[in-house]
Amino acid sequence: GAVVSQHPSRVICKSGTSVKIECRSLDFQATTMFWYRQFPKKSLMLMATSNEGSKATYEQGVEKDKFLINHASLTLSTLTVTSAHPEDSSFYICSARANLGTGGGAFFGQGTRLTVV
Amino acid sequence: QKEVEQNSGPLSVPEGAIASLNCTYSDRGSQSFFWYRQYSGKSPELIMFIYSNGDKEDGRFTAQLNKASQYVSLLIRDSQPSDSATYLCAVNNTGTYKYIFGTGTRLKVLA
């Protein structure tokens, strides 16, 4: 149990375009999902907390108009990187909290490696 | 700022030895503690959780928690080269549901 699926796993896009990343909880319902960004050999940086049916809560310094988050159902959250630029190139990872005998641990999607050219 | 601190390493241990990974946290409101393993280029994988003081064992892994000292550790017995990865410590305050991650400790198990 506690499978989180993230797509796409890898995307290359042109500067100025938008990219949508999907995060699905496959075998449980997730009222809360989290979006992280990770640079090479660095730790996870929490970008925002996605709440089903309400607005996402963004961390300080994260532009909410650039990183649009939608959590329309209990199993799906999306992150859209709008007007992407090369500095947005990174590894984006979603996670969802699951109460499945795992102490409330969060489970991660496979991650999306975004390259903006 | 709530913090979780780990030594970045690398921590090198010979195959078959015990690897000891440590983590300290600053928020006394933290109630749940997790260890994740992350292989290079992959996303983190949950390997252990603990929320009561003391030890918790699962196979070759033992998590240890001392809330008074705000300290949590992970022991890996009989270390294998396949254990070579970055180990992330995370704490969770139930009130916020937010997970705070440490920067991770890179473990190298030498064959």
C-alpha cells in the first residue's frame, strides 16, 4: 500500500512554456500532499502544501503565481510551472501523508526531472 | 526556524559493520520521526518511523529516539554495499502535518 505515482518522470521544455506535473495517490486518499524541489546533492526544499478542496499553502520565497498547485480530488494534486526558465530546472517531488500503519509517514512519488532549455 | 540537523558525511563503513546515523531536532513539539533512504537520482523511500522514546527494530534497522535530548538515530546492522545512499531524517509536528527534513547523511558501505 501507500503508492504515490508522479508523472512525467522526465520533461524537457522550452523557456517560456508551462509544464504540468501530476501526483496521484493510487491506493489511499490524501487530503494533504506536499511539493518539494531538490537541487543536486542538496536536501528537499518544501515548496508548498496542497490541500484538497482549498488553496495551497506556499512556503516563504516560493512564487505562487509561478508554481500553480491544484488539488481537486483526494487522489490528485498537480503542480504547473508557468513560464518556465532555465533556473527552474530541478528535480520536483511530491509526497502524500498516509495513515496506513506507518506512523503517518509521507510517501513520495518517483519525482520529475525538469530541464528548461 | 524549526531545524533538523544531520552530519552530511560521507560516512564510510566496511561491509558487515554497523552504520550509525544521527539526527537532532529543535522543535520540542515534534511528535513523529522518520528515516528515509534516497538513492542518487531517485526519490526518498520511507524505511523507519518512531514516535516513542527508546528503540524500535525492523530487520537490520534500529531507530532510537530520545525526546529529552531531541535526538534520533538510525543503526544499520550488517551493512551492505546496497545500503550506500543518502539517509534523510524527518520530523513531523502533528499539529501542522508538515514534515521537516534534514540535509541527509551520505553513507558509503565499502565492499
